[in-house]
Amino acid sequence: MNTIRYVVLLMLFAVLTVPTASAGEYYLMPDDISVENPGDCTTVSVWLNATQGVLAGLFTILYDSNCADITSFTYNDSCFVDPPTIAIVPGRLTCGYANMPGGIPYISSCTPGLVHLGDFEICSNTTTTTPCQTDLVFYVGLDTWCTGIWDMGGAIPFTVKNGSFVCGTTPPAEPYSKPLYEGWNLISLPLVPAEDNSASAVLSGVSYDAVYQYSVTSKEFEGIESTDAMNPGTGYFVHATADCTWEYNGTAYNSLDMSLEPGLNMVGWLNCSKDADDALSSLSGEYHYVAQWDTTAGKFEVYNPAAPFNDFTAMDRGAGYFISAKQGCKLSESC
């Protein structure tokens, strides 16, 4: 019953006018958290710096559950004695707390002062692709579970200091360059662009007047505008108006796992070159051929695993390819 009473009390207090002077701050210790590998966990403390007496409070921390999960929260009941209301769902931790011994509201004897509210365990998802990062944000909004602080007279003002969680280390950007020749060039991105992945940024310095990708749905080429994104794993036809050198910076694209549809699929390759037979081992028996475009000769070259002779025998970084799939299948490979 105590828990029900104080949760209702918090909801009523939330609609009261908040004074302008600051009376507290929620923060994390540490506030910038990092772990090395997927599945690694660490502990973070939640603190309240109360500059006046506090009866009750509630905090909600939001985060990206694609990168991390808060798996548990251990409440510190030394200052606010009522059993807390704790909710943990993907992307959110909420904790409501109050000091109402015997159902009678009292200002916590710990306040004003620094209050350790508890500790949560946060883990990097085991399936995440590193590096990943998520902000840890104290939610301040209109929902009943928004962050707040209350005294005997109602809601009191506060500020928040958000944090961040990182799994893995972002490798330094590296340069890539490839000669492009006047006419059509079938390319792909071996690096994840360091900042801007728009076509105008990725192809800055290239003399071109058209970029196309192939749609497996419409079975047609679709134009790429200067503001459209260019991403690793996709093949692009770039029409160069003069011989030039394509240069950009980014981090290595070392792993792919993509679904292919029956028929032609225009794909990109990794930041490494591999023997075609090994590179396509995940598609064994599920494709007819692979084709690349020879700009200087103005024709396609073909690799057919069943043929005794082929026009090429390696999948190269920076090149784009057509894969003729016999059926729906998955191309998986890494450097």
C-alpha cells in the first residue's frame, strides 16, 4: 500500500508548477562508460545531488537497446526507506523512491546532500557490431515515468547530467583510392565513410555525372542523387566524365551478411581481396555466375564456378559485382 500511495503522490505532484531555482541534479558515476567486447558488463551508480530536503523522486534512464541492455538495478534504501518501484524494459530503466515510513511522508534525513540511489548493471549486447555507442539519458518529459524530485510542497526543480556507453574502440580512419576511367565504373565502398556518406561526399573529387544502383525488386537501375547515401555492401555504377582518382576516408568494412534474391543482385565487396571460390563459399551451389565490369574494354567479365576457364578469379576491394542467384540465399564473408 505504501508503494501505491507514493506513486499516486508523485503523479499528483508532477502537475504542480515548478519554481525556477535549481534544487538538485541527477548524475551517473562514472558517466562515460566503456567495455571492450560484446557481452561485457559494468556497473554504474545513480546519484542525486539534493540541495534541499527531498521527500520522493523518480528517474528514468533511456538508452539504445540495439547496443546495450541494463540487466539489473540494486536499490540503496539507506536514505529513502519505502520499497522502490523498479521497471526494466529494453531501452529503459525506471525507479521511483520515497521516504514514507509507516505511510507518513518525511523529508529524507540524507537531504540536502549527496544521495547514492543505487547501481545498475549494463552489458553490451552479444550480437552487437562493435564499435557501438549509446547515450544514457535521464528522461524529462510528460509521461508518468518522467524524471522528477518532490518535497512536501510538490515538484522541485532539478537538472540532469547524462552519460554514454561504448562497446569496442572505433578504429582510426584510413584512406582509400582507386583509379576511375572515363565511362561506366562498377564500384563498391571498402570503407565505411568516416563522416558523411552522401554521394557528393563519398565521390568528392571524382568527375562524374551519374550514379546508379540496381533494384532487385523493380529489376531496374535507379539513380542516386548527390544527397543520397552510399553504403558498403552495395554495388554502384558511376559514370566518370574523365579519367580521375576516387579517394575517401573511412574504417574498414570487414564483414558482410546479406540476403540475395533470385536473379541478379548488384553487390559490393569487403576491404580485402579473396579468391572467388573461397569468397563465395557461402553460396556454393546457389548461384549461376558472378560478373564484373571492365571499363576499358566496355564489357562484362564473368566468373562461373562450373566453367574450366574464367575472365577473373578474385573478388577485389573497391569493385562491384553482379551475382546471379538461383534462389533466395545469403552471402556471408569476412576478411
